[in-house]
Amino acid sequence: MARKADETRLTEVQQLIVKNKGEKASYYAKTLRIHRYDFNTLLAMLNDRGFFLSEDENDRLWPFDPHQD
């Protein structure tokens, strides 16, 4: 059974990523004071809701719009 997401937490993660683009997952997890595994779980939940990220060669995360050319 899939975990039910706390919508407030998901919104917090999404806003943090948009505000601080180009950071590593460990930065975001530390900022939120959660384990990296839990942060990655939240990323998967956001992805399921249509918030996509791209990761560069230095493992930094960037918001991704699949509809943008």
C-alpha cells in the first residue's frame, strides 16, 4: 500500500526546490531536517503529481517543464 502524502509537506518541498534551484538532494533534506530517503520518497510523490525535476551531471536538481521547448 502506498504511503499517503502530507500535502503540506509536499507543498513545502516543492516551494523549497523552486526557491533554491540547482541544489543537491542532501541540501534539501538537511534544510527540511528529514532523512534523504524520506526526501526522495517525497520527490517520487511530487513526480506522480506532475512536478518534474531534472538532475544535472553534478547531481543538482532543477524544476523541469516537459511542455517547454
